[in-house]
Amino acid sequence: LKAMYAIGNRHPGIDMSHPFSTKYIVTKGIKCINWLTFLNATYVERLGGVNSLTKAVGSEVLLHRVAHQGAVVQAGPAPAAGDVNRRDTLPAYHHAGQLVRPVRCKEHPGFMGPDGFPDDDKSETWLARFDS
């Protein structure tokens, strides 16, 4: 958990998770944005539908339609780790995060912590890193 916390805070594009905590949110929303974020039809509809999302994505984020009214949000042309020490802040990931923020689960159990123990507040801060 200490290593995950350190890596995740320096390289925000690297996804961190713990299967035992993430499984509890599956029906409540997405965990967070990443380079590719898959949305089922329910989440697409909650976000205003495919047409609304298509208009909102802009130039740095792509929206791919998938079967059964789902979609994939693609943050930029290729995956990126980012590096806060070098001010590589992943603007496309932030734009994508703003688009899907309404369907991000805000009840995720803690799975990261600076002391090696799960910390709900630190985990939520990390999960919300692309919300704005």
C-alpha cells in the first residue's frame, strides 16, 4: 500500500486498485477514469446519451460507441503515466474525468494509504484526481 500510494501520487495515469475493495462498487459507478474507460448503457444514459457525450468530448478525448448502447471514453491518443514532478498533468485525462464524474462511485472503500494501511480519505483523493 505504501508503494501504491507513492507511485499513484507521482504518476496519476497508472491505475492502482485492490480487487477486494473495488468489487464492492461494481454496481454503484465506475472507479475512476483512465486512458480507456468503459461505460455501459446505463452510465451512458446517465451522462446524457451518446450524442451528448460526443458533443462534449472535444479534441483531446475520443468517444467510441460499443454494442448495446455502451461507449468507451479514450483520454488522448495513447496511454500515459504522467509525472507530477515534471508537471506532466495529463490534461486529456482531466477532460475525460470531468465528463464521467457524475457516474464515478464516491463510496469506494480505502485501498491506498501513506502508512501502508488503507485510508478512505487518501484513497478518495486519489480516485478523484481527474475529476476537475
